[in-house]
Amino acid sequence: MPLRIRCAMGVTRLGGVVLALCVAAGLTRPPAHANEVADFYRGKMVQIVVGYGPGGGNDIYARLLARHLGRHLPGNPGTVVQNMPGAGSLVAANHLAHAAPKDGTAIGTFARNLPLASVLGGNPNIRFDARNLTWLGSASSYRDDAYILWVRPDAKVTSIEAARRPGGEALVLAGTSEGDTSYDVPVLLRQALGLNIKLIGGYRDSNGMFLAIESKEVDGRVADLSSVAAARTHWLKPVSGQGGAMLALLQFGRATRHPEFPDVPTARELSRTEEARNLIEMMEVPFALTRPYVAPQGVPPARAKALQSAFMAVQRDAAYLDEAARLKLDISPIGPAEVEALLARIAGAPEGLKATVRKLVGAAKSG
């Protein structure tokens, strides 16, 4: 009250000058909800749930985020990464949707294909609709990345032509499970492009698939260029004592060829029918959500807004970007509104196309 009296008296003596100073002082005070958010987060830990084991691309991105997120949240909380692998990250996604705290202290990341499968519906194992989650955004929209079919140079099948040869040897690929692109994309390539692929599912995470290739359990896998650059640099260039470079047969998730692989065709280029191309383009939509981050549904609005703002602020943070560059990670973020538009695009696709994709990725299965 004394402050208000002094301001009023000042206005009487000095006209608008003191009044302007009083108003300016008021504007510097943070809104009440900002103080409440800071008070809530101060001294707390924000858990980042990762749907895969340590060492893979999602884990690397999450640990990078964890090193910078607290600095951009009100109250500057600590952060901790929890790996929760299983069922191609579906265990983590269902946990975030139903079991994780809804107070703003839990966020997480999972397979980019799960939002597609959840919107398509029909799979009782997917116990959420991605449109109902609290979206923070995606750290990568795949602008500078590519999903590449990698094959060992000593495999029996080392070209698209050989993989398409009737009666020829099968290309044996590793995958996790339905809903993860490591599994769903090979299924798509087999149907849409006529590749003779034998898919070995059940690997827990990306690192397990890397090891399976290097131990020659399988011939190859599909994986992000950024993940390979971060976790298996010698796949791109031979390194003494670490094995030779892998072969890149095709690239997915892109309309055009990646500039580092100008001689490797895209899946769209290899499609022979309009139906095949439409299938491929629909399955490529989730790649704009390559590194998705969500909080559970029902986070208090002010905290949800703080998480969303902090996530996008990290994507512009100079220290974060410098570290990402050293790790060779693609940072091309999109925010919550863009994610919601992509999910609406999936929901609004022609019913016939959605039914084909649903059947293709196994979303219509009962288990």
C-alpha cells in the first residue's frame, strides 16, 4: 500500500514522469503463474523417459537434452534420464500415457511411428491416442537426416537389384517390434518395393541391432544417418581395428537424396506404382517426428507451457547446438503446433490408404 501512495503523490508533483516509472516497475514483476511454476520446479528432478536402452540414437538425444533442459525451466530443476526399453519403445509410451506423474516432472521420447499407429487405431497394445498427449515437439524434423538401409559388405545381398531378384537370396534385417520404424519400414519395403527381406524382430534396442550386425547374426538394418554417425562412425568410414564401412542401399524419410549420399536412391524413386508411392509417402510422415518429446495428458497448463517453451528454447541454445554438432546430430526442431498439424494430417488421410497402412504395420493385429 505505501508504494501505491508514493506513486500517486509522485504523479501529482511530477505529472506523467513518475507514473511512467511506476508502471515500468510493475511490468518487471514476473506474472504470478511464472512464480508458481518456478516455485514448483525449484529443487525437483525432471525425469526423461527413453523407450530404448543406452547407446542408441534416442538415448543420445535424450542425454543431450538432459544436460541443458533444466537451465531453461523456471526454478532450474535437475534432470535424470531413465531408460525403459521394451516392445519397440511401446512400454515407455504406455507408461508416459498412463503411469508417469502428470505434475510436469516427467517427459519422454519413443518411436516416431507410434503416433502414426495410435492415430490409425486397431492395436490394443497401443493404449493411447497421440493427439491427447502434451506435446513438447520434436528435436529433429529430418531436414538434414536420412533413414538408410545399411548392409554389411560381405552379405549375400548387397544391392537393390539382388534384393529384387525372383528366387534370390533373402536380405536378413534386424528389427525391434511393431510400431517402431526399424520393424515397420522393412515390412513396407518388402511389400511396396518387392524386396526379398527376412525380418528378424525382437531386438530390445538400437544397440542390440548394431551388435547383431557386427556379429553377423543379420545382414543389416534400417537406421538414421545421425544415429550411425554418433554411435557407429566407422560404418561411414573404415577405421583400423573397428571394421569396414557399411553399404547404403536406399534412403527413406526423404523426398530427395541426402547430399552426403547422392548416389543412393530414395524409396520414392524405387517405387513402381502410384499405390506404392502413396504408401511410402504416408509412412514417411512420422519422420518429421523423428525425436519426439511428450509429457502425459493432464499436466497443469502453466507447467505444460513452461515445458514446451523450455524444450524449444533448448533447441536454440548455443551450447546445446555446439554439442549436437560435435555429436553429429540433426537438430531441425518443430514445436507442438506443427506436431498437432501432422497428427491431424494422418487422421485426415483417405480411409483406404489408412486401412492399407494399418494392415501393413500390423496395427490391426490383436496382439
